[in-house]
Amino acid sequence: MKKLCAFAFFIFLHFGLQAQEVLKNPAEFLGYPLGTHFTPHHKIVSYFEYMAQLSENISLQYYGETIEKRPLMVAFVGSKNKIDSLEFYRANNRRMALLDKGMTLPNDSTVTVWLSYNVHGNEASSSEVSMKMLYGLIEQIEAQKADWADNTLVVIDPCLNPDGRDRYVNWYNSTVGMFPNPNMEAEEHHEPWPGGRSNHYYHDLNRDWVWQTQVESQARVQLFLDWMPHLHLDFHEQYPDSPYYFAPATEPYHEAITDFQREFQITYGKANAEHFDANGWLYFTKEWFDLLYPAYGDTYPTFNGGIGMTLEQAGHGIAGLTVERKGEDNLTLSDRIAHHYQSGWTAIEVASEHSRDLISAYKSYFEDAKTNPKSKYKSYVLKIGNNPHRLEEVRKLLDQQGIEYGRALVNKSYRGFNYMNGKDETFKLDASDIIISAYQAKSKIANVLLEPKTHLSDSLTYDITAWSLPYVYGIPAFASTERIYTTNYFEIPQQQVVVEDSLRKPVGYILEWNSVEEARLLSALLQENVRVKFNKKAFAHGEKTFSPGSVIINRQSNRHLQSEFDDFIAQISSQYDVIPYPLFSGYSTSGADLGSDKISHLNQPNVAIVRGEGISSTSYGSLWHYMDFDINYPFTGIDIHRLNSAALNSHDVLILPDGNYRALSESQKSQIHQWISNGGKLIAIRHAIRLFKDQEGYSVKTYANEEEEKNYAPIKEQNASYGERLRNQVSNDIPGAIFKVKLDPDHPLSYGYDDNYFTMKIGKERIARLEKGWNVGTIDGMDSWISGFVGYRTKPTLEKSLIIGTENVGAGAIVYMADDPIFRSFWYGGKLMLANAIFYVNQ
């Protein structure tokens, strides 16, 4: 019996010790010290899972999946009590923010600190830091040295961009040798196109927090808003010769940022400076990185009531494991890890020390927003216009942000700013209007996204300076200084088409062409081999008038569908949320009849898009995403070095994204010209126009003539001081501003548009109106400027300039788009314009 008991005790002791296994640090788990190798994403995930399995102070949550099927996850780290009560703390945060009903604990000062690593894939040190941070936090808790754990819950997102990270890591690990080479000429310091910065679709995820065009952003922001953390750190890297940046940020600060939010940046900065000084590490503050554009990882949390900060470590994708620096020691990956590690710890310590101040300011932020909003405008009214789909897209964005909206209690008249013409005038509410009141918890972010003009405290800014939603979506809107009281929003069903006679079958159907949703349906029809036509001029059936570009589907032209014709049209239209209009006669009450040769066949285009060396990866990525998600249309991506007659001749449409195109040979340029002349259609976006600008055989120019050059050439600065050189550069530039464009209403590029088309203009390049061709979209005068900073020397040069145009070259055509019509995939207003260029031009 004694032997049996002794054996049982041995078994208990053996497995008990196993249960109390000492946690491995990252080096022990991975098999190499951090800083000596870049860790693939799956191993980072494995380490977090390993730690969570063995520690009661960690809880993992998987919140999504990338396009390439890599998991997105966060780790919650804290005392056992806090980990066991995660749902309580999540709900408590939202109650403090007045987003959910319920009581909050008046004496609880638990702050949520959120650490976001590796949003840019080739800024790869920070995911290495995430493992070190996870282990360091647990090490302190287990040693009972974690005073911060009494009032702090830490959330670690180890990698916001797994696809981009692995693109970089896999390339680097396969390129570097046994002895990492710090020489900048070494291949390991020169990433191939497109680089690892962006995600699968080559989008910059750090500019997508608001717009959420990408699956990673959609999943992450939903989790983020479920938690509404008090402090958020966004870890980045900059080029090797810039040592380290941390808060406070530089101007411009958006005026919605509170005094406390400003002051806390200074509090953090001073604390982190002490640690960096003690280690002899160089850094800078109050330079380059501002707090204006709302879709960053620092501004977005700030406009949602918390404190958001960017941290920039020297390194970036060119640094590798070690790299030379001017006048300094070589920069190693170990250095980069150490600096970011310290900055994370400083945030946790400062948040814990100032937890009560953070909580108090957080509550005040939302209480003030709901009861006494400081914004000029107290109500925003979005009107349906002729495009219910556009308004639906705005609703979707508002829902993603948690911004409340409703309908008017009383349909009366108000005074307000008209976004479309820039004037203050009287407007009347309609039953279909969407009204966003400033009197709500999300007042600040709502105002930031809807204000007609963004106030700039400084013209030196890091990104675009205008983004107001009515201009992004091209929808009529008013901003009123009066409070408009609302009731809960309810949808007004779209009016269904009444069939005249159920015993008669329509001779065909018409799809009105108003939004990218109709383009998506057209794409589906073409891929199903449905024969479609379109009208180049308006015509009417009864009291219904159909604008140019409407899609016509005749029964006679689609006899292959036989008796399935009507059911097929009904089913596919329903799938894309488009209502087809049945026609019971080919006779038009005005305009061309359905059998007229003025009703044109629409041929299915074979589309190619150029990619590779010299091409803007983000411009290509936006086009790729547009084809896959916006219009669901197949295309061929052709590397610029393989662009030749054989590749061209198998396609009808060639899209040139923004880029420098220096990789194109003269022979390739000649083959492109011949392909266009033979009937090809080329769409050139932004700097791709330079291939044709001022070149023989094309009419596109910088200035139409000498007089225009004299009138609109940039003003040269005289006697400029060296110290003001940066501001002098800015006065010649446009970092991102909105302009109103005058459209030719009869041209196919204008199908589906009314008088209101707005463009996001970036850069100072000017294009003159075409002498031979069609000037479809132009900037007429100074009053075309809507919002955003424009250098005072640049603004006059844009008068009488071209934004959108076409010219015929032989049997083919070129479409010139001076601005990106689908900028970062969020510029909804231009998506139909690009569809027009692909499907309608030169048909």
C-alpha cells in the first residue's frame, strides 16, 4: 500500500511540475535570439498560443483573417482577475463612452492600453518586439513586480498586417547570407517591387482606419470599437538615419483634439525621454508627424476619445539585420527591438500612473460631446439625390464608425451650408434624408468626417488635408448650425417597378446607370454572356426618361436564355440590389427606339493592368481591389517588362496606374502606340500621362500655348531664405485637396453623373486642355477649389486645366485621368467614372 501511495505521489508530482512548466522566453521557444533572424508570422502566432496555454494572465482572441488566410489576433494581458473579467471591462469602457447603457464602477480606474505592431509589413522589428513584450509583462506578473497590473489591462496586437510582413520576411530570409551585410549596396537592403509595406491588395493599412476598405481594417476596427481603449500606440519604422520619434506630435493638430489629449502626449514624451536619455539613445519629438488626417493609427483612436500616438524607430525595409548609418554605429535589428520595447513599457507605466486622469478625461470627452458639442455645425443632412446606392454606402461607413443618424421629426426648412455650391442657403428636409446630429457620443469623429472644410493650424502636413464625406461620395448635403431633432432611422423601400400586364412578357429590361453597383451588375451580365446595349442619348418610355449609359437587355438579342430570360434577369438584378425596369414595347415616346442604330452594342472588354518596376504599388493595388471587389471583373496583370505586342494584342483595354514608367523601352512605347492606333483603349492615371505628355502623336500638353504658359506657369520664389526652403516647397504643392470638376454631360465618361463631380488632387502637375480631343472634366477657375491646403503658387496654375479627357489615336483612344479616380479605394465618387472609361469609351 505504501508503495502504491508513493507511486501515486510521484505521478502527481511529475504532472504537477509539468503543469507549472517554466515559460520559455522568445529565444528559447524560437531557437534563436530575437534580433538575429526575422520571425515568420506563423511562428509569432505559435508563440502567443504557447504563452496563452500556460499562463492564466493571457487571453487570446482571434478577430479575423487576411486575404491570404493568415489569422488576425490580439492578446489580453493582465492580472488573473482582469483576465477573468474581460467582458466586464470591455462593457465598462463602452458605458464610460456613453455608447452602451448601464452603470459604470465609479471608483474603478482600470485603463486599457492597446499596443499595435507591424501595420506596415516591412517595418518588421515591431512584431519581434510584441513577443518580447508579451514575455516581459508575464515575467513581471509572475514575479509579483507588476504594479501596473492593479489598474491596467494591456492588449497586444502582434501583427496588423501579416500578409505584408511575410512578404518582406520571406524575401529577406531567402536573400541574406550567413553574414548579414551592413553595406547599403548589398541586395538584402533592396526589396523588390511591390515591397512588404502594404497588405495583399497593396493598400496602406495605416491610412485605412476610417475607410475600412480592407478586410484587416474591417475586422480590427470592429474589435477596437468594441473595446474603446484609453491609450493606443502605433509602432512604425522610418529610414535608418532618423533615430527615433515619439510624442508629442507636431502641428497641425486637428481642432477637435482636446487640451488633455495634447497634454498627455507631452506627459508621455517626457517620461520616454528620461528612459532614452538614460540609455544614451537619440530621438526627436514635435517634428514631421502631425495629428490631422483621421484614418491613421494615432488620430483615429484620438477622435474616438482615447490617446493615440505614433512611434517611429529607425530601420524600415532597407535596414535588414544590420545597416550602415551616416556618422553613427551600424543599426541592428536588436537595437530596433530594444527601443520599441522601452517605448511600450513607458506607455504602460505612464498610463498606470495617470489612470485616474485618463479615465476622468475619457468620460468628459464623451459627456461634452453628447451635451455640448464644440463644432460649428450641429447637424448634417445627407440627401438621397438621384442615387440611393451612394447614400447606402455612406450609411455603411457611419455604421462602421458607430455614428448615430436618424430621420427628421418634422419636415421643415432650415438654413445651412450647401456642400454642392459652397453657399449658405435655405433647404427643406425630406423624408428620405439622413441626419447626423452633433449631440451624440461620437460627435467628434462625426464632425471630423463631415465638416466641409478642415482647419489647418500649419500647412506642413504629412498627408491629405480634405476628406469630407459628401465630397468623397458625391452626394448632396447641408451642414446646419441649428440642432435638428431626429427620430430613429428607418429605411424607405425602393419603389418596385409595376408590371403593366402580367400576361405580356417584356421585350427587354433597362438598368439605370447611376452608381458602381450598376457597373457590378453589368460586369456579371457580360461574364454570363448576356448581350447588352446602351443608349448614347436620353430616350423616354411613357413618363420614364432614361439617361445616356443605361444598360439595355433585349429579349430578342438573348434568345439563348429562352424561357429563363425573365427569371434570370430578376435573379441576377436582385443579387446586386438593382431594380430592372421592364419595357413592353420597343417604341420610345421620345428619342431612339430600341431597334435604332443609335442604341449601341456593348462589347465585353479584355482588360490588362500594368504592374512592376516603377509602378506605384498602391495605385496598382487600388485598381486590383476595384476590379475584384467593386465591379467583380477579371483582368490580367502584366509586368512592365513583359509589355509587348503579343501581350497587348490579346486585350482591348490597357490601364496604366500611377508611376514613372522609366522601365519602358522605346520599342515598347512604339508597340503601345501601334496597339492604340489599331483600336486599343488606354487609360492613363496621374503620372502615367507623362508617357504621352508633350510627345509627338499625342495632344496632351502641360500648356496649350506660349500665352498659357506665361499665365499659368508656377511663380518662382525670389530671395528665398535657406531656412524657409521646406515651406517654399509646400507653397508649390498640393498634399491632398478637393476640387469641383466641370463635366461635359454628353460624353460617355460622364454617364451617371449630374453636375457634381469632385476630385482628390495631389501634387502640382498641370495638364492643359486638349486641342484635339474631348475635355470631359476641367477646372475652370479659382472657385473650383473646395477644401484642403493648396500652395499659393500652385492654385493659379490649375485654372483652365484638364482633370479628365480623351483623345482618339487612329482607331483607338486614350483616356487621361489627371487624378486617381478611386484614390486609396475610398474615393467612391470616382468609381463610376472608371467603369465608364473601361466599358463605354470608344464603344
